[in-house]
Amino acid sequence: MSRRIIAEDTDWLVQVTDPLRLSHKCLQCIVENFEVAADEQIFTKVTPFQKRYILERLSVSLPLHVTSKLVPDGVYWEKCCKHRWYVCDVTDYDNSWKQMYIERHLGSVIELFIPGVTEPKTVLEIIPFCDNFVKKLSVSQLLPPLKEPQVEVNVEELSLDEPCMDHFDFGLVLDKLTNLEELHVVYRIKQCGLNFERKMQEMTDGDCISLANAVKSSKTLKVLRLPVSCINDEKCCMLMYHLMDFPILRELDLSHNMIGKIGGCAIAKLLIRSKLEVLKMYNNRIGDVGSSAIAEALSKNPPLSSLDLRMNEVGDKGGEAIFKALQKNNVLLRLHMGSNGLTSATVPVLSDMLKKNETLSSLDLSGNKLDEGGILGLKTTMFRNKIQKELELAGQRKE
């Protein structure tokens, strides 16, 4: 007689195919042992469905030295970004989740770097895994060195030399990031609480020199932004001196600093010697002297196409110098002169410029002190000159 064995497991079916179960177990094994078992050919050996299965289940805590080489852009990096940060706008990173994660990760490592405490290798060891993906490095704070605990000392032993307050030296990384195009740095501490000190919120002389040398060591950097860093005339002059012959820089942002007339003159020299195309320095203090120096540079037709000088205490004298220079300039496309104390005294020179200049396409004069007669004269000139495309006069204040 033939004998038949019936399984006691009621859920077991003969129709279930073992190969399907085995493949799932293999995929799960890959996920669990990805850090030690995966190689560069891992995703060429699986189907698109199996590839997505693996990527959706990989742990976000895997080390960067593994994932940066093996895991392609897409679902895994999106998961990593959303797990770590609340706001994730991938359009700011060329629609690449991998680029977003690696750029922001490197920026956060630098933001937590404490000179004299953090080992430089903390940053250097991740550079080889970031190099190909970092195009824009944004650092929103820089920590100063830790203070030595105060102890009682003899007055005769006191030194007049202050402790070094220099921040992170970008010379460690810039020459190693071979695809870096933009560098955004703010020399401040975001949350210092009751420990606030002015020196903690500004760029030092040493920072100026080290940053300028680091920028010059880069072969690809085109955009440099240094807002809200308490850069004064002296520091501005130091920066401009070192950046004078840096030919690939195309955009410079020095907004919300403390640059005065001397710094404005140094920037004017940079305009003549460099190939700068965009200059943003709103909310500084260059006044009529600094703006007149910039006007002299504009009259020589540097490659500058966009200039933002709003909130710089330019006044009528500086404004007239700028507008006279633009009668000769045939390169500048956009000019922002808002909130500079301009009055109707500048209207005649401005009108002459609008008649003669055939290049300027956008002019913003909002927040100044032009009277109704001056505004009407400008509108009439704009109507007659078909070259001009945009004139902003909103928010005019009465004298």
C-alpha cells in the first residue's frame, strides 16, 4: 500500500514556489549585511524590482563611506534626508537627494567643528566620500575656540595678547573638493544664549587670510557669500587684496556687514582687476565716497552685470556719481539703489543716464526720497526710452 503524509501546518501549501521565497530571503540577507557584504557590482546583479526592494529597506544609519560609493541617487537618499531634516527642498540641489544629503552633512560637520578641540581628521576622513557630490557648501555658523577657565594670576604676569579666536580653516577642504562651485559661510554662532560676546559673531583677521588663501586654492569656485559676519573696512581690504587676481570668481556677496568707505574703495579695485559678474553688498556703510569709487570702476566697463547697493548711505552725491558712470557703461544689466537717501536732486543726472544708457534693463529706486515731480519726470523718460524694461519706485518717502 502507498502511504501519504499530510503536513500538520494548515498554512502550508504545495503550490507555494520555493524559489520565490528563497529570492526574498536573499534580498533580506543583502539588506541586513549590506555594510560588509555589498560590492560595487551589487545593483548590476539584481532586477529593477529587487534593486528598489533593497534600497527601500536599507538602514539610514549606514556609514557614509559605504553608501556614497555603492548607493545611487534616489529613494534611499530621499529617506535619509527626510529622516534627518524637517525641510528638504531638493530643487536647491539640482534635484539630487544624494547631493543634498552629502552637502548638508559636510556643512553640519564643519558647523560643529571646535578649533583646538575637534581633530581635523574628523572632517578630512569624510572628504574622499563627498568630493564628487559637493557643488555648494553652506555653513551657517562657525564655532570659536573654547575659552580657558579663568584662574587667579599675578597682575605682573598678565599678557596684553588676546587668545586666538580664529575659526575653522577652510584650507583643509576647499582644494580637495574638486567640484565645488559655491561657498556660503556665516561667521557667527546661531544659539549662544547668555554666553554672547561680540567676538563670537565676527570674522577675525586670521579668518580673512586663511579663507582668502583657501578660496584661491580652489580650481572651481565661482560664488563666494559672506553675509552677516561683521566684516569691517580692515577685513574687507584684506579679503579684496587676496581675491584681486582670482580669475574664476563670478559672484561675491558681502551683505549685512560693516563695510565703510575704505572697504568700498577696495571693492572698486576688485571690480577692475577681476571678472566679477554679480556683486551684492546691501546693508553696509560705503557712503558717497565708497560709491563714487565704485562708480569710477563702472565707468571702465568691467564685466559686472548685476550690482546691489541698497541701504548703503549713498546719498545724492554718490548716486550722481553712479548714474554718470552708467552713461559710459554698456555692460551692467541690473542695479539696485533702494533706501539710499536719494532725493529729487539726482533726477536730472538719472534722466540723462536713462536716455543714454542702452544696456541697463532693471533699476530699483524704492525706499528713497523722490518727490512727485521727480517720479513723474522719471516715468516720462522711461516711456520715451524703449530700451529700459523695469523701474521700481515703490515705497518713496517724503522729505
